[in-house]
Amino acid sequence: MEYLFGLIIAAIVGVLIAKDANSRGMNGTGWGIFVFLVCIVALPIYLIVRKPVLEE
């Protein structure tokens, strides 16, 4: 049960990071998959290297 809960949280975080990366002009698919697979390492890396939000 704990593993399922962890996978659901990792999937949600991956989708949110993918959407955020797309809004910043970055590769959302790549970042989403990276965060889903190694969430504990990839999330802080993303927060450090992310670009500013693109103006419309």
C-alpha cells in the first residue's frame, strides 16, 4: 500500500513539474519523467535550474 501511495505522489509531482517546465520554455516531458523516476534528487535540481516564467 505504501508503494502505491508513493507512486501516486511521484506521478502527481511529475505532472506538476512538467506543466511548470512547459510554462517556462523548458522540456516539460523530460523534466516530468526525470522527477517521476528520481523525485528526491530531481526536484531540488529542477528548483535550482529552472528559468523565469515566459511573458505572454
